[in-house]
Amino acid sequence: MLDFSNASFTPETIGIMKTALDTAVASLPAPVSSAHVRSIAETILRTAKEGERDPAVLERMALMELQISPRD
């Protein structure tokens, strides 16, 4: 996982990120691999760290990045 040790988020932002993660993972066909969940989470963390707070945008960014990333 990427290093997010310097990231700091408010409880509200954490809730937004959780919503985005849950929605993104739920949209994938089963079974969902842990590598896909990790990739989605990293994208959401990175995008939120850059200032994005819209859960739909966080979800969309994570799913788009998952589509273009190399397959395991």
C-alpha cells in the first residue's frame, strides 16, 4: 500500500471515503479480490488527500483507475 502516514482526515471525510469505497466495491462483480479493494482504497485516499470530497467523484476515480491499471 502507498504511504499515507502524513494524511489526516476529519471524521466527516472518513465517512465520505467509506461511502465511496463501499459503493465502488459493491459495483464490482463477485468475487472481489483484495488487490482490487486495495487499489480502490488507495485511489480514494490519494484523491481525498488532494481535496476531493464528493463520494461519487471518489468512487468514479477509483473505478476508472482500476479499469486502466494492469491486471494481476
